[in-house]
Amino acid sequence: MNSPTNQQPLQPLEIATGLTALVSSDGGFWLDLEVYQRWVRAAADVLAASAEGPLLATAPQLVFVAETSPRALCCPQCGALMQKYRLASHHPARVDRCVPCNGVWMDAAEWAALQQDGCTYRLLQIIGDAGQREIREAEARQRQQASYIERFGADDYARLQQTRDWLAAHPHRTELLAFLQKPAD
């Protein structure tokens, strides 16, 4: 099997303790998701036995490098075009997935970022339907917030947020909103 980015042969290499992928000379790699799932399950069993805490806890915000393969890539296994999946809403980095082959192509920097932020065990959640929907919703919220800041200014937007939070928690919320909607005397 050859790399979809440089057409060089892929070689097996352990990318994390107990997890082997097929690695390219440029550092990208093909990860079979069935192998990955077994690795996650084994790690979950080890962590559960050691009482170190939950394996799939919510991770801190990821920090990614720029995507190094912006064009569509062909699956190194079957040759079909792979689909791109976002890894986070705040960055354009994407992994390439071949659904029929059940594998992903990742650049070394993307895996390193997942490792750094403790999200290596969350890859299936991130690229799943719910994870991708969550990323799209977060992007929509970020665009909405940027629009408000542009329209109102950062200081006024912050004041509006504080006012909204205060109103939401106030026991007389309905009356206060009615008062604010009345014309001034």
C-alpha cells in the first residue's frame, strides 16, 4: 500500500503504545479504525483497572497546525476518494476517511495535536455524525458571535451578554422584558 500524498510505500510503525499504523516517509499514516477501536477498548480496560479516571472525558480545546492535504485524497487501500472530517471548530485541520475501508489518513501533526491534548481516544467520537454536528454547531455559534461583535462592538456585546445572563436568572424576567419593550416616557 502506498501513501496518498507522496505515493511512497507505507511501513508499519507503532504510533502510540500498542497502536500500529502504516506510516509514510513524510510522517502521514493510514490508521485502520478496527485496530484503533481495539486499542481504545484495551486502554479503557487498563484505565478502569487502575482507577485513573474516565478515558473519554471531555478534553481541553485542541490546538492544530494547518491542514497539509487540502485537496481530496484517494484511499491507499481501495483508491476511492476519501471524505474529509473536521477535528475541531476553531481550526481547519481535517482527517481523510475512507468509509468502505474503515480507515483514516492523518498527517503526523494532526496526531501529535490529538496526543498533546489528550484526545487520541476520542477520534471516533470526533469523526462520528454527532461529533461533526457538534463542530458545525460550534462554528455557527462562533460566526454568530463574530457578527454581533462586528455589529455592536466588543464592549457593548459583552455588556449585552451580561444583561442577558442577568435577565435569564431573574425571577421577574417577563416583567423586566415587558418594561424594556415599552417606549420611553
